[in-house]
Amino acid sequence: MFRTAERNTHFRSAIGLADLIYVGTVRHIRKSHRNAIVGLAMNMMTTVIMVAAFYLMFSILGLRGSAIRGDFILYLLSGIFLFLTHTKAVGAIMGSEGPTSAMMKHAPMNTAIAIASSALSALYIQTLSAALILFMVHVAWHPVVIDQPIGTIGMFLLSWFSGVAVGMVFLAIKPWFPGFASIASTVYSRANMVASGKMFVANSMPSAMLAFFDWNPLFHCIDQARGFTFINYNPHFSSISYPLIVSVTLIMIGLMGEFKARKHASISWSAAR
């Protein structure tokens, strides 16, 4: 009967939105495992296994001479961190709740919050995993020296942002063609095992081969990240602007597609998936 009227200002709305995204992010992080430490350890093991596999492959095949002169482990980590961050972001956006999800029945919840929560949860896990692995290498093995840390972190974030952009396109396709979207995202992730360029650098590639890789925003991110990481590597055949422009374009396309799908949402879509 007696209620105090609260003025809903823009600042109050922003705080409420940030709180919802925070709660959604925590929920997504807890999805992988009930114990947060075990979930983080499992994610770190993926990176460690990939580093060990590539280290053995380079050593057995005698390809270490083709890497950048410097810390070989840091060379591997600089590619694998960005590759996993990009791939995890694509998967997180693809797996976010759609307009027919049960979570959307709660009044404050919407697809924008679900997408933002999924993207931030992937970034949080990958950032924490990368920081802990670098710390352990620095303490237990040898000092880790990064020439330009700010630029390297920027490329790490750009690889995540480009993954979010690609995931948005797949998410927009998913309600209309769920089978195709799932297969296409899997093929894209598998193709990036090679197309990301984490095993080599652009400066050492012949121009005929370079044409097969420079379409990929992640290839540019990894090559530029190594330019910031190593003092004696200056990337000539990649750029920062290309992945940024492509990512913003894909984000706009994905948002328009998601808006169209949300307007025509049907409860039968959930049953079809």
C-alpha cells in the first residue's frame, strides 16, 4: 500500500545491468565445474598439453630454427594463448542462451545480458589461466621477459573480441539452421589449428602461402602479438586494423541477425535443438 517511488536514472539502470552481467558471468564460469579451482585447473591443463605437444613436434621435426630467436616456450605460449582465447570465445557465444531459453522467462534477463556474460566468462577463465601459467614458468623454469606487455595484452584482448564477433555470426545463424551453425563453428575451430598461424610467423612465409592465411583475423592477432612480445621480431605482413575492422563488421552483422531471430522466436526452436 505504501511504497516509495524510486527514480530510475540512467546511472541506476547501468548499475543494474552490470550487476546482472556479473551474476550471469559467475553462473557461466560455474557451469564447467562446480568447484571453481578444479574448473580453472582443467582449463590450464588444455594449454599445458598443447604446449607439450607442439614442443615435442618442433623438437622431433627439427623446426625450432624456424621460430623467432628468443624464448621458445614464450613463442609457443604467445600463439596458443591467443588461439584458445579466440576459440573459447566463439564456443561461449555459440552456447549462450537464446530468446527461447528458460532463463529469458525472468523479467530482467535478455539475450544481450546472456551474450555479454558468456563472452566475459570466457575472457576471465582464459586471462586467469594465462597469468597463472606465465607465473609458474617464470618462477619454476626461467624468467619470462615480454618486450611490450601492453601491446601483447591488447592483442590478447583483440583475439578474444574477434572470437566474440565470429561467435555472434554463428549465433545469429543458429536459430534458423542449428545443424549447419554447429558444424560450421566446429570446422572453423578445427581449421584455426593451422590457419591461425600459431606454429609459424608471417615474415618467414612465402607470398604464395601467405594468401591462405591473411584472411584470418586471428592470424594477424598472433603475428602482431609476437611483434610486441619479442624485441627482435617486427611483423611486416600483418596489421592491427584488419582484425579490428573485421571484428566490428561481424559484430554488427551478428547483432542484426540476432535481433531478427529474436523477433521471430518460437518455442519450437528449443525443442528442435
